[in-house]
Amino acid sequence: MSAMNVLTLFLFNIVVYNIPLLYGTVGEIITEKTGSLNLGVEGTMAVGAIFGYLAGCYTNSLLVGLLVSFLAAGACGLLFAVLTVSLQANQNVTGLTITTFGTGLYFFVGKGLGSDWPGMQGSSALVNGFAPLEIPVLSRIPVVGKVLFSQNVLVYLGIVIAVAAWFYLSRTRVGLRVRAIGENPAAADSVGVNLLLYKYVHLVLGAGIMGLGGFYMALNMGGSFEGSNCWINGYGWIAIALVIFANWNTVYAILGTLVFGFFNTLQIYSGSLANAFPGPLGWLSAIPSQLYQALPFIITAIVLVASSVRSKKLGGQPAALGLNYFREDR
């Protein structure tokens, strides 16, 4: 394989393997813009993955798989809303509980099916739906065409959702109300904004988008269920850190996904890049593989540390993030 082909394949896989991070990040940004901190992204994505995949296989429909993954994950968001908005439960504890519940449900359903587990190869709609969709003319551009314009439809859908979410939150009246709730719920309440409705709708919407990312990972893994490893594999936790990296901006989340994806994919292609470019990149082969495996989480830790020392005035974090609102204290 030529050096240029190795580079192209490396860049292509940065996109195709890491887009689930974008879904998780955008969903969490929508959630946090209402002032709610949901640490249950990992479990929510797992629920969307398992139920979306099974529904897609049994109906042989990519659209049904997407819809069921959205609804199943949205149910996790609804549960989070009931506990934290209506019952005023601690948001951190509730989110962690949903992660435990979601991953547990994932393994319970998967192991329960056992030998009856449906293989992805038996669903032509899922196989064809996850195949690369080449955009005419643009896909023929050297390197860039393969990387950006020869991806599967769920890659394009993730980018569309991210851009649409940015427009919705920053350029519409409803989005302005959502941001107002996250900044000062008492003030929003005083001018007649229905906090209960807005929080419920956006917590469910955000969780549903996370579930689409889980469904993507199921297809990316070829639908192969393992009793010891979850498809999500820590992506939910990285998505939470990416929210900070993206400064609560869904368009910046696209860039954040590519940055984290670079380090995540490097562990697979470090040897190939070192062989293809022995001069400038030969040193990659001397780095222990364990360091490559830890890189995404090391970067996550660095982002969290950097955010803790950054002035809130320079960030996009909602002022009321993680704080339960008691109307009687207004």
C-alpha cells in the first residue's frame, strides 16, 4: 500500500470510527443547555445501541433502527427528567445510576438472547445503510474526497444534527429560552417560560440523539455482541469531556470529535504511518502501544483540568448547570 493510501485510510477512519462521539456530545450539550448535567451518556448510548440494533435487524430497516434507538435512549432521558426535575434528585448520582442501569440492561438483553442473537449480515438494510455513500464529483477529489465525501449516511446525519442544533440553540426564539433556563431558571420562570415542559422535552431530545450514536457504534462493530465488552467502550465519558472542549457549541463539537478521533485512531495506524513515512513519522513505532490506548483518556483528563482553571467568563458553560431549581426559593 502506498504512503498516500495509508494516510488517506488513516484520515478516513478518524471520521468513520469516531462520529459516535459527535452524537453523544451534541446530545449532552442540548441537555446541559437546560441547566441539567447528565452523566448517564454511556448508559444511554448503550440502551440506544442494543434496542436500535435489534429492532433494525428484526425489521430489516435502518430507519426503524434509528427510530427505536432514539426512543429507547429518550426513555432514559425521560427517567432522568422525572428524577431530577420533578423529584429534585441529585443530578450527578442520577446520571451515574443511569449509566449503571443502561450498561447492565445492555448485557442483560444481549446475554439473554444467547444463540438467538441476530447477525448484522442477515439484515441487508443495515449492511447497505452503513455502506459508504459517495457524493458525485466531490468523492473523486484526492484524499479529501475519500475522507469527507465517501462516508456512510449516519456520518452525514451526525453533522447535519450538529449544525441544526447550533442554529436551533443560538438563532431561534425557543433556543433562546432554553439557554435562559440554563443561565437563570428563576428569571426565565418569572417571565412565563414553562420550565417543566422545556426541561422534559430537551432532556428527552438530548438523550435520543445520544442513542443514535450508540446505534452507530452497533453497526460499526458489525453487530457482534461480546459478553464482556460493551459497544460504547467509554465513548460516553469522552463525550462529556468533549462538551467542555467544544465550549458547549455543537459546531465546535465536530472539530472536537476529529481531534479526539485523531488520538483514538492513532493507536491502530501508528505502525502503518511509521512504515509509510519513516522520515518524519518513524518515531511513532517506538512509542509503547499502551500509551496509544491511554491517549484518548489522557487528553480527556487534560481537558477537564484545563476547564477547571479557565475563567467561567470565557466559557460557554450555563451558569445554573447541575443545580436543581426550587421555585419556592425564587
